[in-house]
Amino acid sequence: MAQMTAFTLLMGILYIGDVVSTKTKAWISSVFVCAVLFIIGYWTFFPENIVEIAGIPPVVATLLMYLLITNMGTLLSIKELANQWKTIVITLSGILGIVVLLLTVGSLMFDFKTVLVAVPPLVGGVVSSLIMSEAAQTAGLTSLSVLAILIYVMQGFAGYPLTSIMLKKEGKRMLEKYRSGEWTPTHEEENNQTETLDEDTPKLFNKIPKKYHTDFSRIFRLAIVALLAYYVSVFCASFLTISPFVLCLFFGVVASSVGFLEKQPLKKANSFGFAILGLMLFIFDGLKKATPEMLEELLVPMVGIIIVGVIGMYVFSAVVGRLLGVSKEMAFAVSLTALYGFPADYIITNEVIQSLTEDEKEKEALTSHMMPPMLVAGFITVTIVSVILAGIFSSILLSL
């Protein structure tokens, strides 16, 4: 397949996803639609490496992830990050719900080893899936090795639509409060207390003439922050394993707060759309592993495990959310990030916000309310907790 043929086909799929999401006012997520179309493509005429042919090999996707996650950090302030402790507690409770229900109810429905292999991929990303897949292979459980990858690939089909529904309900509720004057977003309170600064120029560089603030200067500064995050993670590796992507988020927050980066430098450098495009294609590239034969063989345990896990997640997160004064919709939404992580959490949240209002101030208000917890939750589940769980569960599996 020619490069431009592959690229055009993939752009067509992403556009169809956008159209369906817009038409249904985000009740059907673009991510869900694209995932279905990619599956159909891989089962028919797509070459297995169509994403790479189109020009987005894994090395490019990794680069884009560094830049995008650092960029996302600029959406948050240190104060907002500190305020996300409730999100972390709720997210952990949702994961606990998955573990408890699957190890109890799930073990009655399926073999215990099946449940052990399935839990870490269900609450995490590709790393935890690979750990469990290799552990199952080492234990001689070939079909369970495939199940670990399959759950990682397919869990988004439950997560995408459920998240859209929860965020739409939460967004409508908060919009009513905002319009009636019952709720003032944190960023508006801060803006009222401080003088307005030029958002296009970070304060450390406000004496430099605007003509020198080019697209490349913004990407250069963003790259410096991402590079620093990478080297800190490498330095810490000898005594503490920290994902460089988690550090990118944190360093993005700090760099924005001290005035080294402006808010959303990728958008201001006219590069955000392409970066998201590349990462989206990288996500869907994982669907090439889900063959029809694999789905047929493992459909029942896969669907059963996802349903039981999501029920456990909902019950635990709703109870803890209520105790912490967070709506059950928002609590469930942040827990659901375990099923897909970044960048799907950003994309779904953003498209829901776009569907709820045309007013820019209202969009900013909803973004300040829903985006920080969704981003923080996505990193807690996928990059940290799931890998720890995978280490524990793989050891148990190999000892049986």
C-alpha cells in the first residue's frame, strides 16, 4: 500500500469518528467509532503495519507522547494538582473494586488463573498487559497469554461510551450551576484576584520581543522540559522506577507555573492537532492483534471479566466519591480512565465539552472542572498502579 493511500484511509476513519461524535453530541465517542472501523479494516484489507506505512512508526508516537503529556501539564497549576488528592483516592477505590469483585465473583465464574491474568491489563496499559502475557506464556498458558493482550485491546469498547455518558451528565449538571451563578470555576477566581497576563508569552520571557516567539521557540522550550523529565526518570531508575510520562505531566505543571512555558504551547505552535492525530493512530495500531479467531475463542471470558470489573469499579468509586463529596458520574468517569488512559481520556473529555456548549467561557469552565481529574486519573491507573499490580499478580501466577 502506498503511503498516501494509507494516510488518506486513516484520516477518513478519524474524520468519520468526529462526524458521528458531533452528530450524536458525543453520546457515541469518536474513539469508539474509530476503534470499530479499525477492527473492520484489519479484518478485511488493511496491512498489519498500515499506521507505520502512513508515517507514524512507534518511535514517532513516543516522541509525540512526550510533547503532548508535557503540554497537558501546562493546563494544570501546582495548586490544582495538589487539589486532585480526591481524584487519586477515588481512582484507587475503583481499581480496588475491580480487584475485589473479580477475585470473588469473577473466580466463581472463571478459572482463578484466568482472573489473575486479566486483572492488571484491565486496569492498565500495554506494559501491564505484556508483563501478564509473558508470565502466562512462561507458565505454559498460551490462551491466557493471548487473553492478556486481548483485554488490553478491547477494554476501551466498554470504557469509551461509558465515559462519554458519565461526562455528559456531569457537564450538564455543572453548566446549569455555572449559568445560575451557583458555581465559579477555580481559574476564574484566580483571574479575579490577579492581574491578567499575556497568555501568549510566558512570564520569564515577556521582555523578549514577540517576533522571537515563534512556533519553533515554543516547541523547543517544550522539548527542553520533556527532556529534563526523561533524564530525571533515568537518574531515578537505579533506586525508584518512575515513568518519564508521569514526570512529563508534573514538569509541565511546574514549567507553566514558573513561567517557562505558556499554557498549551503545542496549540500556540499550531502543532497540537497533528500530535493528537499521531497518538490516536498509535492507539488503534494495537487493534491489529485482535483477530476474529482470537475473539471467538476468548469472547466469553473477556466480556464476563470486563463486565464484572466495571461493576466493581462503579460500586466502589461511587461510594468513595459520595464520601468525598464528588458526584457518582465524575467518580465513575475518573475510574474508567483505567480502561484506556492517555490520550483517550483527553480526547473524550474534550469532545464532550465541545458538544455541550458553543460559549468559550463555558468551555473553559467545564475544562477546568473535568480535564484535571481525568488526566491525573489516567496517569495514576495506567502508568503506576497497573504495573505494580502486574508485578504482584505475575509472581502469584508463576508460583501456582
